[in-house]
Amino acid sequence: MAGWGITAFTACLPCRSWGFTAVFCGPHRGLSTLFARKKLERAPQWPPACRQKTSLSFLSRPNLPNLAYKKLKGKSPGVIFIPGFRSDMNGTKALAIEEFCKSLGHAYIRFDYSGIGNSGGVLEECTVGKWRKDVLSIIDNIADGPQILVGSSLGGWLMLHAAIARPGKVVALIGVATAADSIVTQFNQLPVEAKKEVEMKGEWVIPSKYSEEGVYHIQYSFIKEAGYHCLLHSPIPVNCPIRLLHGMKDDIVPWHTSMQVADRVIGADVDVILRKDSDHRMKEKADIQLIVYTIDDLIDKLTTST
């Protein structure tokens, strides 16, 4: 690669057997079609473990850390999974989506951010901006043709940035508990004295049941840098189809964040799907089914549209 080295919600559909609510923004053929037809018969048949496996590869970048990734070759559009905060490419959702893409014969990529997993770099030196560059590096140098991005939590924030930066290659987005602006929003909600204390200490200690230590240590410099990448303060120039899935029991990123994203994006083909009993990770069987059905529906939409 050269240079390297919804406005208003128009309908609300309760899906009782699934336990989620879909909110459709604007006239389009979306998930309502999926549930109305017998397409669910094409639901994922999880492949046996003996199926072909992706091998670990590395993207070398001048003056930037190497990125570890796994690529499954297949049909277009391809699918790229963008992990959450401090998560690697081997999570439940990333692996389940890979198996689903195998079953359909579609291309798929999963990767580790710099400073995470098998990628190079130092975690403490990473920022939202650097991870944004990681996503664009994968899209520019590893992905072939049009791509559907599936972003989990922080990955949902970064997928929006990728869609803005690469509108010709990113053809659809699926956000899972999309954490747009989340770390900055949470910090700004702290009392003034608490924010001053974080600034003085240079670190914000956040309790988290998803961390082995029970807390996350967030550098104040990380929060400040993240502020340069906030999107919810103005219209988000993304026109491709967007599906935003969110658990109503998410105690990390409120489901209202997905509603804000839907309101801010300028495109009309936006669905917000809320699962009543799902938490932030959305990794239970029914959550995974919803994610892969959503991928399947978008693939169908993109390959059959004229």
C-alpha cells in the first residue's frame, strides 16, 4: 500500500419469541423482511471442528506495530470483526461469526489491536486514534472488496470512523453494544472534584466485572485523546445500512447510546434492535444468533439489491 512504511423512528416491531425489539428508522427492506420470510431456514448450521482453520498472520507496517490477524477467504462482501476495549480476536462473538461465514462461504477477518493479543505495541501507549489506524490498516491492506464491519463496544465506535474514512469499501455496519464516545461521556459525568483527582493522578480506576483485576486502569491521557474522536456532537456522515444491537441490561454502555447513534447518522437505513435480557457482552446463544442472522440479512440485501 503506497504511503505506508432518526430523525424520527417510524415503527417499532416487538419480536416476542426472540426477546428483543427492533426500531426501524426510515423506509427500507430490513430485519422485518428477515422475520417475515422463511429465510431463517438458512440459519447457521455450526460447522464441525474439522473444517478449515484460519492461520495466524501478521501485517507489517513501517513505524507502526505489527498487527496479528486471521483471514478466511471467501465470497464478497467480506466481514470484519472489530473487538471491544482490550479484547482480542479470540472472543466468543469473533469465533462464532467466523464459523458462520465459513458456513456461507464468505470472507472473514478478525484481528488484534496493537498492544493486544499477538499484535505488537505496548498497551499503555495505545489510544483510540491508534486503534482507529489499526482498523483502517486492516481494511486497506488485508480486506478484499466491499466489507461489512461488525463492531463490538469500542469496535462499534471505531466502525463508524472506518465507514466515514472508507465509504467506498465499507458497505454496511453492525454495532454490538456500540460504545460511541462512551469513555469520554462517562468521564464527563463525574463530579468536578473526581475529574480533578483523575487529572492530578493521571489515571482513572474504573471497577469492572470484565477485568481479571476487577478494575480497569485508564490513563488520563487516553481519555483526553479519545475526546478528539467523539462523534455524537454532530451529524455522522455515514450512508450505508446500519444495524445497532444492544442489551437493555447493559451496565457499561447504556442502550440509549445506540439510539443516539441512530439519530446522528445521516443515512436512513438504520435499525436499532434491543434485547431485553442481554448484558454488555451479548455473547449468549440467542445474542449470537441475532448477530449472525443480522449479518445474513445484510449479505442478502447487498447481494440482491439492484
